[in-house]
Amino acid sequence: GGGSAGMLAAGRAAENGLEVLLLERNNRLGKKLGITGKGRCNLTNSAETERFIENFGKKGKFLYGAVTRFTCDDLIRFFAGLGLETKEERGGRIFPATDKASTVVKTLESYARSNGVEIGLSSRVDRIVTGRESGSVEGVILKGDRKVIHTEKVLLATGGKSYPATGSTGDGYAIAASLGHKIVEPRQGLVPFDTEDRFARDLQGLSLKNVEVTVFTGGRKTDSGFGEMLFTHFGVSGPVILTMSGQITDNLAAGKTVELSIDFKPALSGEKLDKRLIREFSDSGTKHFRTVMKNLLPNRLIPIFISKSGIAPEKRCSQITSAERSNLAALLKNLRLTIKSPRPFEEAIITRGGIDLKEIDPRTMRSKLVDGLYFCGEVIDVDGNTGGYNLQAAFSTAWLAAESCSNIK
């Protein structure tokens, strides 16, 4: 696989003196990497190691060895040494100074080629050949070709299933499974959602900053996040939604009902919000309810709240009852949406699931089942939040795998 992990690993292994053949199913390298981060490519994140690992949840500890072996700072120095400067933005996110993912692709391809990597484009691997008696890697066979390409080591860097138009269709899962590896079911990660509620779709294009979103699964609170969300033509998206999407997707797959609660005034307690409404309505006694709502919400949300509150839009504020005011406050703190389904892999930023971590040595990225087989990148069952974490994980596991293939400890 000639993506981010594959190119780095190939270049590093060749730099270490190995004879390397990089096989890529597409007619060019880095096709998916070239569109990463809306074409800007969020390379990594400057978070300290412990906080970095936390962004991968329970499975993050698997990455500890790789991330400490090849850190964010190491990656920045690596690219600087190749002439690619970087810059840091809000939240510790690191981007190429060019703001172009294409320069990252060119840099990695140049790194691989300059170290003598042989590159086979339009070369889709059909299977890995292992010894009948030894069970060790002996070579690979390409689709449409019976000839065995002999090798003692294979590094599987085929990526996941997100953005399949870039060639990322999950081939690596089938290849690994054929060798006995368990595959944790691949699902969409960092993905938007379709909603049951029509009003969410009617708000298409509306972005909300500084809202708190709470996830309820089967009526029980299971997650919450603060930040920016976006209403779309199908439902909801935005950073706060994407960050919580993994758990939501898993619960939907398990047949559970998932609701979102949106708090539009997270800085105010229920009591303080009630006092704010009393003040607004008191100061605007002769004004219509609809007019005063402009002081509380973006214009496009007002019809939704008028409808759900049951308060007539032309009702004067002095006539609004305490019960109506309490109902409005409850809506502002707890507007509910029902999640229908995740969007398809074509719209998922990453893939959850993959090759079971129990069958990979985290100190080497080596298969515990097949001698000579290694893994790196998104094909492994570990995924993190947005912000450069997943690309750094790909680079770190790639570097560690390349060092291990080269017998460098």
C-alpha cells in the first residue's frame, strides 16, 4: 500500500539498507493522503504523549511504543530534513507550511525513491504466500498474475475502507484474514449522521459554536462534548459530532436507540438561564416573542423554537407565562435529535476496526501469527479523534515497522 504509512515505511526500510518493493493498486501514490484534511493535511498534533494517547481511547495504549519511538517532534524534524516546513495551529494541529497535502505526498514519494525503493503502480496484491511447513512469509502474488514475487518480509499498509474512491477498499483485511488474523468489523469513524428529525435537515448549513452535545443511548447518558456542530442536508456533522461518532456508530450497530441533546446555553445553569429569560421578557414587555428570540438564538433556529415551545410568535413578552418560560428554557438546554444512521464510508474520515491488536506485537508491529508479516497504519484496529492524531499514528507505526523489518531495536 502506497499511502502515508506505506511510503514512509518503504523509504525508511530502504534507508536502513533493505531491498524494498512498494506495491500500490492505484496508478499513483498517496491518492487518499492528497485529499486529507480538505487538501491541507493535518500531519500530527503537538499534544504531550499521555494526552496524545488519550485521544485514542482504551486502545491507545497499543500505540505507546510506536508513538514514543517516532514522536510528533521526530516527524516534524523528519519532514524539515526533506525540505518540508510545518506550522502549528489552534489545538496543537500541525500542517505543512504550504497548506497543501500534495506537497506531503511529493515529499514522501521523493523520500522513498531517493532511497532506492522500487515502486510498482497499478499492482493490486491478491494474496501473501507462506511456506507450507514453516508458515513464514515467502512472497506475494498480484491479481491477474500467477508469478510469485519472492520476499521474506511483507508490511501490510493497505489502509481502511473510508474514501473507497481513492482505492481504500479494505483489501488488507481479506489478505490478513486469509492468514488467520481476526478482523474486528470495520465501521465508519469520524463520520457525520443522518437524523430522523426533519428540522435538522431544514437547518442545512447552519454552524453552531460553543454548544454542548450529550449522547443518550437507550435513554442513558453515554457521552458528551463541547464545541462546534453543523447541520447538513442529511442531519448533523461538525467537530463535536465527529469526535463522539465512534461510540455512536457502535451503539447503532448494536441496535440501540441514540439521541443527541443540544445545550445552546452551556455557560448558563438552568437557574441563571431562567433569570436571563425573565430579564429579556421584562425589558421587552410590549415586543413580540419572535422579535426577542433574536437576542437568544441565530435567526434560522427561531422558527424551530417557536414551534416546539408552543408560544405564539406574536405573543407579547409581558404575557408569556412562567410555564411557557420554563418550557423554553428546557428547550434551550435540551433540544433532542434522534440519530438514524452513520453516513457511508465515502464520507467517513477514517475506519474503525481492523486487524485485532491482540495478534500484533506493539513493540515491533510484527504479526504474532505469521513470521515475516508486519502491519502499520489504518489497517490496524486503533483509531483516534480529529486533530492530526490518526496520521501521526500511521507514521509512528510505519516507522516502527520499518525499523523492525530492518532488525533495528
